[in-house]
Amino acid sequence: MPPVSTIFLCGDVMTGRGIDQILPHPSAPHIFEPYLKDARGYLTLAERAHGGIPQPAGFTYPWGEAFEVWEKMAPDLRIINLETSVTRSEEYWKGKGINYRMHPENLPCLTGAEIDACTLANNHVLDWGYSGLQETLGTLHGAGVKTAGAGRSQEEAAAPAELVVPGKGAVQLFGFGVDSSGIPDIWGAGAGKPGVNLLPDLSAATVARIATRIKTVKTAGNTVIASLHWGGNWGFEVSQEEREFAHRLIDSAGVDIVHGHSSHHVKGIELYRGRLVIYGCGDFINDYEGIRGYQEFRGELGLMYFADIDAATGELARLTMVPTRQRRFRIQLATASETAWLTETLNREGKRFGTCVRPGEEGALHLERL
């Protein structure tokens, strides 16, 4: 039997702002948003909704019951989209309106969860300026956490994070940002200019450039993940342009997993030529608890995605999803009714992609073709 790698993926992990405030080393709480000027205000909203939150909480408190799931599923790699800067910088990006940062001394929040790699091509990594990005990269790399999608130059931002799984080959993780997710154009990295790996468009020409780079690292037994921050925060629609781009990445660039994020809720999942396409993972950790609006999308519900990948071919052998919810700034396992809502949603949205989910053991869900 060929070796199978189990890769954990999830949506946006926002350990800044309100989450940072409950950790042992909170940043200075001031923020520069239209409605709140103090990050502790998000903590107040959450406590009004569901009760007290420990202060300070332990570094790994926000991950909650995810640890039990990781122990059971034993993934070879844990990959997240880290949607915050990790910095002491005071150079907030003027006019942007949102300021996510986690204090560098709170990094055990990530290392304690054994996160192997973070994608950074998103619309919050530069919330505290170029100095904030520099410190974010230095802090993560200094702790042995690999990154993709942002860098001190265009070359570094476009380079993959290589993750070796002993006996099972390697994973090449590429991070890409798309302006539809709210990334300012000026954030794009350039020659000698720090920034994110921002795609100019979703055209065939862009895929061709991506393919050229992937071919330099793609070898037998080498799984390639394209992690894409794209699309708006709310809405289940997947555009034809996005779908065609995902297919081209697989057909022309040799991508094995398309890991999409930005939406605050789960979206449809596709199996294309045996490869996994997650169009929107939904948020995993954030400080939105208690904020009203868009309740119909159930943004508090998330999924832990465990992709079993045939290391020889890059094809998906199995996708197991564990439903979760956020409560008191902490991951909990979803209730039966919440799991039922996620099941119905994935089946409804997966229909156009020819997929559905079926219940597994202990509330887990498994992806299947219709």
C-alpha cells in the first residue's frame, strides 16, 4: 500500500485583538476601528453572549477540544491560515479600519498547538505595517513555524514552505492572496518590497506563472497545496471564475489540494480529478462572538478538515471533517443540531460540485461523491 499523509487544514485563525487580550501577554489594547477603540470591547461582547472567559487564559485555551480531536486523528501536519500579525509594532495601517495583532510573547498559542505552517497571504497580516510583517515573519520562523504567502520580497512571498513527513514524502505549501478578499493592492510584494503574494487575476496566464514555479519543486511523492485567500466574508456563491481557476491549478500547475479561505462560514467542497478543492473553510478561531448580523450563515460553526492524501499520486484517499463551534473564545465540539446544520449546508452547497457528506463515528463527517 502506498503511504498516506494526513493533513489537518482549517479556515482563518484570528488570534489577535480580543483573543490576544485573554492570553498571558496581551498587546496594548488600543485599536483604530470605526466602532471600537479598545480590543477588550470584543471580550465584553463575548462575555455578554455566553458568560465569563478566564483572564489570563492559558496559551492554548482558544484551541479547546481541538486537542482531543488531534490526538485521535494524529495528523502528520497541521496547517492554518493565520489572519493576524504577531508584533509589538505601533505602525497601524491608516485608513484600513481593522487592526489584528497578537503579542509575540503569546506565540505559544500556536506552538503549543503544534502548528507546522501558517499561510499569511491574507488581508490582516499587514494591519500593523511593514515593521509588523517583519516581526511576524521573524517571530514565527524563530520558533520553527514555517510560512507561505508573505515575505520580505516578492521571491520570499512566492516561495513555498516545504514540510517533510518522514516516510511519506514532502508537502509544498504555497500561499496566494486575491483582492476579492479585501487585500489592498499596495500590500503586494515586489522586488525588494515586503508584502503578500498577491495574484493579479485568476486568468490562465496567472496559472501558467504559478505552474512554472511549482514545476521547480514538484517531484514524485511531493504533495502541493495551493492555499488561497479569496472571496468575500459572507455568501455561499462560488463564481465560475474561481471554479475554473481551481481546476486549472490542478490541470496545469500540478496542485493536489486547493485550500480556500476568507469566508466566515463553510462553503461547498469539490473533488476534481481525485483532488480536493475546499472553496471556503469558514473561520476557525476569531473574536466575533456576541456580534450581531449574518446569523443565517452560522459563522460560529466550523470544521476541522483531515485530508488523507495518497503520497504517491496526490489524490484524496479520504476527507474527514469534525464539526466545531466557538463558545467563550474556545473551540468546542459541535452539538448534534449544529452538526445537522453543517451536514445540510455541505450537502446543499456540494450538490453543484457532485459531492455530499455522510455521518461517521462520534459526529464526524466524510466527503463522498453523489
